[in-house]
Amino acid sequence: MIKVMLVDDERIILDGISRLVDWAALGTELVGTARNGVEAYEKIQELAPHIVISDIRMPGMDGLELVARVSGSHPHIRFVLLSGFGEFDYASKAMQYGVRHYLLKPTNEAKIEEALREIMEELAQTAKEESFVQNMKAELAKVMPHVKEQFLKEFVTNKTYGEQDWEYFRSLFRLDPDYRIRLLLFQLEGKYEYEHLFAIRNIAQEMLDNPLLGTTIGNHVLIVLEDTGQPEALQERIYATRDIFQKYYKMDATISLSEPGHITKARTLYKEALQLLNYRFYLGEGSLITRKDTDMSLVGGQVKELVFDEERLNMSVKSGNREQAEEALADLICSLKEAQLTIEVSKSYVIQQYVSLVRQCAPDEMNHYVAKIPLIVEMNSLQAIQSFLETVVHAMVEKSYAQNKVKISAIVRKVIDIIHDQLGNSELSLNWVAGEMLYMNADYLGKLFKKETGEKFSNYVMKARIDKATELIMQEDDIKIFELAERLGFGDNPQYFSQVFKKYRGSTPSEFMKSSDTSGN
């Protein structure tokens, strides 16, 4: 119901209008009356009517003053002013406050009802317009986050928008003009569904305190967040995001984090984050990659070159020496990591080494290995390449070792027997064995021994002595270090024996004895 109030200092007019007008039929309710403007204003505050019918001329506060005061505190209230002949000067002033309905006294119920109907139509139209505007605002509020996301997504990834557009949208979205940001890119490893992208985006948005933007772009999840100047704390939350995702979905996510910069440089920061993801080839899947983790692949516009000895790994494999082959392969991978060449250049070095290796094989076996070269080309990380090469190298080493074991000549077998028989002889050397035991040229014997065993004579002797020392320690609990030195050809130099033992075993004889006692207990 529309609430109406009557204001007039003449009782007879108040009573007459109150009785004559059929309020209910009009869809209205007379909620109160007042004898002057002061009383009316108090009741208006209490009753909050929609329409006030008021005389202009009243003591204390006249109708015009009442309109002026109410328009400030209750601008939605509509007025019907009753004026006597010659009072239209007052009425014209009321127009300043939006009053549009005047009735000349004396009036009747028909004119009052007509004025009320007009005002009610105006109120209905106003309500309709306000409802339309509110609905538009509500709809805009619903789509605004999507508009904001779409704008920021395009602002970051392409040239649709420039800095002038940024100023407009910054004002629209009420963004800080000095906003400094960092960009995160998540790349899932292995096979994944859109569900996984959606999940890691939601986890990141929660863990990173509702960033400015969280969206998917192709096979990446992009997060734009405010730079707080606390990189350590930020990286902890990023690692937590990755770990939570891995826990629930059993998948790795590689993450790149751009340097901080003003939001107008977002496109540059996005390109940086994309480039950083390429370094997962060196740093491994599941890494968090920042600028400090990388090195530029170009120096003075020239691709850096990697110097490595491919024959080192070839010879180790050919001789069947697994330890040396593993060491050579590990050094190659380490050199590639440190150089951080472009992925294509790194793979070319790997393929060069691989082809050099397989050329040592028989034709059928070589064809089998050559057919695997496309696998190397498709691999996404140096870690995967290393694992593949380790498998190949181990297979080749085992085969070479088995073949070489059969080929060892009688002379070399005799040398090996002498070594193990003379481990306690401090005079044991290549010259001593060649001159005193076999009556041969020492240089020739040394080359033959290395060719067939893959090791220098002196290295073989030292390893045999340390192997024997290890065996004696395990067998004799109370053996002393100086006894070991004497029994294994180190004479009265137990300190040198300890240094050699640590070189081959990674611990001193004393430390090895303690660990043996602990494991035995």
C-alpha cells in the first residue's frame, strides 16, 4: 500500500479530505495527519510516507519550508501542495524541489484522487526504472569478474590492449595504478585432463590468497599475483601448491616464476615465464624455475660450444668398465646442465655421443640402437635422456665385459695371478713383474694389460689391495691399521694406506671398522 500523510492547519480541511477520499480504492493508506510543518516533519521521520498532501500557508514551518527540508532527508517522498488564490509564487519555488502537483483551494476529492493516481503512476514507473537499473547492476556484478579475467588474460598474452586501455580498465576494476606483479606458469607433466588444469588453478588461487588473475591458457595455468617483496615466502606457498596437487593427483607440475614488474609490463613478464619453462629440460620436471636458476644460451650472439671427449665414454664401454663408464656419462650430463645450451643443441651433442657409442656394436645391434634416436629427440628433459643413456651404457658395458673376460690373454692372466699373490710385496710394480717375473718389456706389458682389462696396472693393484683390506677387516675384528699396511705392501706407512683406502672406499679404515661393528651389532 502507498502511504499518504495530510498536513493542514485548518481542522475542517484535514477532516474533510480524510473522510471524502476513498484511500483503499486508490491502493493507498492514510497513515497520519499534522497541523503544521514542524509536526509534519517529525511524523514523516516516524511514518515514512510515500506521498504528502500539504497546505502551503501554515504557521511555524510552511509547506514550502517543509518541502525543502524533506527533499534533503527523504528525496523519494512526493508532494501535492494545496494553495490559495494568489499563492502561486510559493508554488513556483517548490518546483525547484521537484514538486509537480498543485491544487487550488478549495478543492474536492476528485481532484485529489486524480493527483494521487498520477503520482502513483509516476512512482510505479520510477520503481520499474529503478528495478531495471538494479537488475543491470546485478547482472554486471555477475559478469564483471569474467570481464576482468578476460581483459587481464588478453592484456597479458597478446597485443589487443595497450597502456591507454589499461588506464581505462584499471579505473573500471579499481586497480592500484602502481600495481607490481609476478607471473606464475604451471605446466603439467605426462598425460592430463582439463580437470587437472582446473584443480591446480583452484589450489593455487587458494594457496596464493586470491591472486589478481587465475586462468588457463592452452596447456598452461597462468597466475598473476601482486608482488609482496617477499620471494622466500612466496616460493614456500608455490611449493605447497605443487605438493598438494601431487598428493591428490599423483602428477608432477613444473612451475616458472617471473621477475617482479609493473603490471603494464605483464606481456613481457609472460614471455619470460614461458621461456623459463624451457629450462625444465635441464632442471628436471617438477622444478620451480626462476631467472636465477638459468643462464643465457647466447653469448655475444653466438651459441656457446660444449667441449667434451666422446672417446672417454666409448673406451670405458668398450673395456667393460662400468664404474668409469658411469663417471664419464655423469660428467657429460653435468657439462650439459652447466652450459645450458638451447635444447636442440644439447640434444645434438647427446645424439653425437650416442651414435659414436653404437658404432662399436655389431651391425644388427647397431641398427637396433639407431632406431631409438627419435626417442631422444622427443624427450622433454635431460633427466629422461640421462636415464635412457644409462640403460644403454649398462647393457653395452655388460656385453663388453663378458666378451673381454674371454679374450684376456694368458700373459695378462699370469700378471693378475702375480698381483694377487704379491699384494703384500712393497716392491710390486709393473717394472718388477715385467723384469723379475716375466722377463718382458714393461711398456708393452703395461699397454697390453690396460687394453685387456681397461685399467692401468697401478690402479688395478691399488684396488686389489683395498679390496683385500676390506675383506680382512670384515674377517678379523681386532686387526690393526699398521698390520693391514704391512700385510698389503704399504710397508711402515699406515698413513698413506689410510689415504688410499679413503680414496677408494669413501671413509678411512677406522671409520669403516666402526661402521662394520655397528652393522654387525
